[in-house]
Amino acid sequence: MPAQREVILNVNVLDVGFHPSAWRAPDLHPTSFIDPDYYSEVAKIAERGTLDALFLADGPALREDPAVKPTRALEPTTVLGVVASATEHLGLIGTASTTFNDPFDLADRFLSLDVVSGGRVAWNVVTTFHAGTAHNFGLSRIPDRESRYRRATEFVDVVTALWESATTRVPIQHDGEYFHVHGALPVPPSPQGHPLLVQAGGSPQGRALAGRSADAVFSAELTLDAGRQHYREVKDVARAAGRDPRAVKILPGLVTVVGSTEAEAIARYEDWESKAADGFSAERLGGMLGVDLSSLDPDRPIPEELLLAPVDPSFSGSLGFREAVVRLALESRYSVSELLRKAGGFGHRLVVGSPEQIADTIEEWFLADAADGFNLMPDGFPSGLTDFVDHVVPLLREKGIFRYEYAESTLRERFEGAPLPVSG
């Protein structure tokens, strides 16, 4: 373990960048998001900056109009296999849904990747709330939240038992509400035992699952006070479950737009905004809130009664995202335009500024126990990540909260305090 606590920094590769107009950047091709060499290049930049891991979301359905922006296309573990061969140290975090996968197949797939990468893999657990995905898998609708999380809890139990069977070679005998699995994986354990578990989901059910099982939590918090509250809640759940709360790392999303000065960063952000499809970000923000924002004056505060109205029972979106955005809008009396500037239409904290401002934000949240690190979401790749690695990382090192070189061989060792998996 490191001699002192260090900030954890993953890079979340969303297509070709967080901003919806990133695909228009002159330094990449619009089809880069399906080019293996693109992911290898991004991964090498991240490794040059000694970042902890590359994080991939999953979207087994078309979610945006392809004429507006590229949409996630390649299956995460396939891409991470490419990244593994192009890097030596960088962690590999892949998202997969407990609603639309089989636990034995997923356990086999992720442990195999963990073995061939030398123990650098983590599985990001999600339950999926996108209606189109349900149709792709033969369901008429997304199961309700309670059902999704009951299945997710049992799914995680089965997967971890199967991973442990790789060490013990003792078949599991599981008979539950959703799954009946009798057997053992044919894959050997990896150098870190088995993949880590990351959990993304801010609902009460999601926090309960995180505190019970996760090594890290991908959260959505927009203010320091909200971040500190969420940090305490998840750690308390972990403690109540008999775990060391330090073993659960809280990693909020952080969108970065880097400029040599704040003015330069603002100009870069405004250039991205000018190239985006009309209304795209506002539509995404409205969907996140479960509120139609199209009829509102974009420059007047969002009416409180609209934000405080009971959530429609049919709302299947992320409660964690919604809670974070509503809290921010109410506290600051933001208009739609201002809220977009702070949350970027995706519900994560957006920092537009100089390297010093971004480094100071990371340090403030880290030292205030609002985060153990961040899942970075640069505005565009590769330039946004290159700017972060070249100009923000050196400042974090000077502050004494980030590494100069990799000292550990596995992702589990790097996520300080993550306990070794139980073996028989």
C-alpha cells in the first residue's frame, strides 16, 4: 500500500469525448470511436500520466440520433482486450448490466480478461434503465427498480462465488430467486485473485449494493456538501455490513475543460457549445430530471414546484443523477442555461478552467472526504486528456496527492485498502 493516501484517477472514455460535439474536433475522425487504434492511443496517454484505469460504459442499444453524435458501439470487454495489449499498468474497468447478462458468462468473460491482463480488471455493475435496451432483449419494458436491484444483488453474489471457485476449485451450489447455478469456472484465478467490483447507481438501492459489495462507487455529485454526504452514507452502509469503510472508494464523475487560463478554457467550452446540435444538452438534462424543459425561459430560474414535484412512478432514469441535479438547481436557483453550464446535461460536475483550478478542485474534494478520487471525463479526446495529463497531473504530484510512477502490479493493490478476495 502507498505510504500515504493518494487520489484515484480513472478516465471514462465516452465515445470521443464528454461534449456532444467532440466528434467535430479536427484532431480525430468521426469514426474513431470504432477504431481500435484510437482506444490504444487514449490508453497510452492515460498510462503516461500514471492514471489508475480506463473506464468504459456500455450501451447495448442506440441511445442518440447517430446524425447528432456518435453513440457507443463496441462491447467493452472486447475494447479492453485491445487496451490490455497496448499497456502494461493501466487498469481496465468495463461496464456490464445485471439485467441483460448471464452471471456465469459474465464471470467467465471478466475473469479471463483479468488473467490475460495480469490482474488489472474491474467490473462496473449497472442495472440499466434505458427502455430501448429492454426491447432488444425481448422484454416489453424495463423491470421496476426494486426488481432490478434484487436481481443485481443476487447476480453479484453468484459472480463473486464463481470467481472464488476459480481459486478453491469447489463448484458452487446456488439456488435463488433469479438464478440456479451449480458449477465452477474453468478459468484460473488472476494475480489479483479476481476482478474488482465497481458500482454505478445513486438510488438508495444502489447505495446499499455499493456498501455491501463494491470496491469502488462511480457517483454523480455536483456540490462539495452533497459529495461529503454521499461519501458518509456509503461508508456507513459498508461499516454496517461488517466491512472496512476505507475499502469502498468513492469516485464521482468530473468533466474537465482545460485551458492555460480560465478565459481560454471558457472559450474552448463555448466553441464546443456552438457546434453542438440545437437543444441536445437541454433535452438530455430534461430526461435526467424527468421534466420537460422546452417550454421554460432558459435564462430564468427553474420553478421550484417543477423540481419538487413527486417523481412520476414511470420514471426509470437514474435517481442518483436526478437527486444531484435537483439539489444543485434548488440551492443556487439556476436557470436551464446555468444548470447546463454546471452539469453539462449529464449530471456530473463540470469544471471549466485552468490547470490550477482543476487541480485545486480535485484536492479540495479529496481532502474534505467528499471523494477518494474521480472518474475523469475530458471534453474531447485525445486533446482533453493530453491537456490533463501534461498540465494537471504535475500539479497534483506537487501537492503530494498523486503518484509519480506505478508502484503496484495489480489494480486491487492500487486501489489502496481494497481487501484481497476471500479464498478457501
